Amino acid sequence: MPKGPKGQKRPADVIGNAILVARIATEESAETPTKDIKEIRSRAGRSGGRARAKVLTPEMRKEIAKRAADKRLVKEPSEG
């Protein structure tokens, strides 16, 4: 999907983009998410993480932590 000058997502087709620009110009639609929407999304992400943590068994948590540690400790091959 094409992006605007500030990285915002825009429709790929000409007509869809024209409609979006018209809505922004008439203030029917905001070009960027409001602070409230960002806060709601942030809270949703945190609550999803808490729900996942409740479901994981200690063995599953250990395996996830081990994989993460292995990824962090991977060393790049040294040059000759």
C-alpha cells in the first residue's frame, strides 16, 4: 500500500485516494489516528499479553525464553 509523506497508509487506487483526500479536506476523516485511538490500541496489546501469560505453562515459558536467549547470543562469523 502506498504511503504518504509522513508514512501514513493511503489507498493504492486513484479513486480511493481521491475520496480519502476529499474526506480529509472536509474534515470527515482524520489523516492520522488520534491520541485516544493510540491509547486504546496500547491497552489492548498489554491486555493480550497478560491473557497469553495466563495460558502459558511453565514449560512453554521456559522454551520461549530459551529460544529468545539463543537468538540474542548468536554470534556472526568472524572475518578471517
